[in-house]
Amino acid sequence: KNKESSLLIKSTLSKNFNELLGGIDLSVDYSNLKGTDTLSNTMVRINPWISKRSTDWNFKLGFEAVIDAANITNFYFYPRANLDIIIIEDVLVPFVGLSGELQKNSYRNLYNENQFIKSGLFLKNTSSNIIVYGGLKGNINSVLRFRADVSYSVCKNYHFFVNDTITKSPLLPLQNQFTGVYDDINLITYHGQLALQPSEKLEMILDA
């Protein structure tokens, strides 16, 4: 009994300025939920940046401004900074970075995680105010590459599923539907990846 319409428009512009590459990423992400509740969710992102590549290092620097228009309108500002240090080109490259992001919690996104959610959820978008990360990447040989990294995030309005114990109906005696609650969390993520590409037409990736 619920219907959600979505529209996503993305655009990127870039230009070389001597040894620097500058650009701006723009996007509009809109969704509208109709059914038990009517809720529209619009996010407008503006991300200007500059980058430079050399034989010893690569960097990208910028920021992202986000207008989050749901039940109320909020404004967010996130840093964007990434540095790759090339110790051995294509073999061993440490990297560090600082960023943040606004994650859209649409009804479709939550349904893909949990198909037993109830309708009429009050949806909030999740803001990762600060994300700090670092790691190593490179190639073991001509067909095998790797990546290992760790990140620390400070998140606001992180979404959790809990059993709905309020709604009682003869049709739902098990109370096995879920509703959502939100909390602020600090999140540590450990990530590793191996990619095997023996030919241009075949690639296998192990990601954990």
C-alpha cells in the first residue's frame, strides 16, 4: 500500500589549471513516499574540488555542502581531503583521508535491508559528520592487487531496526514486523580487498 517515486540527477564539470585539475560535482536526489504517510525527501549536493598528481604523491582537496529537505530543512558541510604517498609506483601506496557524507534513508533503501519493516516509518537521513581513514593499496604482481584500510566515523541519526511490539492484530500474532529507531554512534570499520584479474575480460574480487 506504499509507493515511493525517486529521481537522481548527477553532473560533473572539470578543467585543467596549469598543473592542477579543478572541478565541481553536482547532484539532486529526490524521493516521495505515498501511502500510510506522505513524505518527500530531497538532497542537493555541491562538491567543488582540486587535485594534483605527481610521481611521489597524489592529492584531492575540497568540500561538500548538502541541503537536506525532508520534514525540516537542514544544511551540512563536510570536508574532502585525500593524500596518496607513492613509495613504489603501483606496488605500495599508503593513503590517508578526511571526509563526511549524508546517507539517504529512503523507504526503498531500508526495505532492501529488511523486508519486514512496517509502513509509516518516520525516516531520517544519516549524517557521518567526520570520517577519518587510512590504509595501504598496491599490486602484488601483474594480476593481483590489494587494499587494506581502517576508518573511524562519527555518525548522527544512525538507523536501527527494532521489533514492533505496539501494533497488535489477529493477522500479525508473531509481532515480527520491525520499526526504526535512531541513535548517534561512533563506528570503526576494518576493510580488506584482494582483486584477481588474469585477463581484461575476467576479474574476481574478494572483499571483507
